Amino acid sequence: MRTAAVVVDWRKPNETLAALRSLSRMVPPPDTIVCVENESAAEQVRLLNAQAPSTVKFIECAQNIGFAAAVNLGMKAALEDGAEWVLVLNNDALVMTNCLQRCIEYAISEGNAAAVGPAIAFMDSPERLWFGGGYVNSWLAFTRHRGLMHPSSSPPPSGDTDFVTGCCMLISVAAWNQLGPFRADFFAYYEDAEWCQRARAGGWRCLYVGEVLCVHAVSVSSEQRGSLGLSPNTAYYLGRNPVKFAIETKDAGRRLTRLLGLMIIWNAYNFWRLIQARNSATAAAYVRGVVDAFRGRMGAAQLGQA
């Protein structure tokens, strides 16, 4: 059985090097590790090429194509290498040495798995959980992490989950080939939840391993390491992408309830976060994201344009 791992680097070479090294130290390690360089500067690329493990293959993108599209590029390379399972890992996350083995073992024992992910703790506060399985309200479309801020010493038990976070997500190539890639037009955020909902609707299972096998620095790309707060970019995509998903729901009744759920529950929760942040630019970006979902404006955020 061939395996691979995919990491997306966006101008964070030191964090990315640590993630790549943690992947290479797994037992057994992935047969191939793919690092997608997303608009990294030339000196950053040189640093990674010089210091990364020898098994890493680099793909360079001149422009920032977004997390979802970059993962798709990495998955394409992994599939060409013959991988049957691919572990997607955030570049600000580290995996334990048994992460790949435990996730594959659980996937095989349960059967019909499209995606598997472990419990994830905060890197800077490893006693606290960041992810203990994912919940998606099918009627109201909002998501949440189970176990968030709970003690990492007692994560929720293993089992089926509504979604697996793209922070540490083992993907079945068989499911990927059947379901297609991440939504590149989402750019970043909610692409993992959307893919998992697509998988479950297609008869596949999404599984959660109730062991802390990964730690995550959280919000490094938005320069808010360790914070659950919102930056303008994060706020924009979290405002836009779930609403876009709801708008595209084929069943009219469920489309209505999902939009209502997002407008009332999801927006209320995020507006509370925005009030805590006290940042008018972040609040404006969130509102812009919601509006752009209804306008059908997808892809990279254009926060400086009307």
C-alpha cells in the first residue's frame, strides 16, 4: 500500500520545515511527501529545498492559488505516484510518529472511509483540544469542532464524524477519484466540510480517531498564532463559503433552512467573535463575504475593491 502526504506552504518556511520533518519521522513514513509552494519568495523556496527531508517533492506556484487548489495540486502529484491514501497536513501542524499508521488502521477496520482524522491539540497549549471530531448541522449548515478547549487527556471517543478538518486529514484516493477534488473556488475554509458532506451524501464514511495524534499552532497564516480570533481574510471566507454552500443546495426546503441557520446562528456566533476583536476591517470583510456569496463572487478575496 503506497501512501503520501501533502503540505501547503504560504510564506512560512520555518513552520513548513517542522511539518515536513514530522511527516518524515512517522513510522512508517509516507512513500512520498509533496510540498506545494504557494507564492513563496525565492529565498524561502531555496531554504526549504536545502533543509527539507530528501523524500519531499516540491511544486511551485507563482501566485497564491489558495489552500483548496494547492491541496488539489498536491493530491494530483500523489495520485501520479500511485498513492492509495494521502495525509493532508497544515504547514503549522505537527504529527505524532504513529499518526499515519493509526489513521490507516482505523480506516481499514471500519471500512468505506473517505476521510479519517485524529484528535488535534493546540500546539502552544497541548493540554487543550482544538479538534475532537466535526459537527455539521445538515438542516442549518453551520459547523463546529467537538471537544474544542476540552482537556486533551480525554478526547471524544473514535467513531463517525460529520467532517474531518483539513488540518490533518487522511484521504482515500478511491473516494477522491469518485467524488472529485476540493472546491478550488472556495479558496480557503469550509472546503473540507463541503468535501466531507459530499462524501457522506455519496455513501462514504468520515471517521475520527479519538487519540491526540497531531498538534496545531492555529491561525499562523493570519498572524494570530494560537488565537481563535478572526483576521479580515479569515472572516471573509468564513462569511462567504458556508453561505455559498447553502445557496447551492438543490432541495428548496433545505436550502431555505440552511440559509436561515447561517444567517441567524452562524452569523450571530461570528458577530460575537467580531465584537470581541473590535476590528472594523474584519467585520467589514465578513459582511463582504456574505454579500459576495449571494453575488456569486468566488475565488480569492478582493477586499480592496467594491
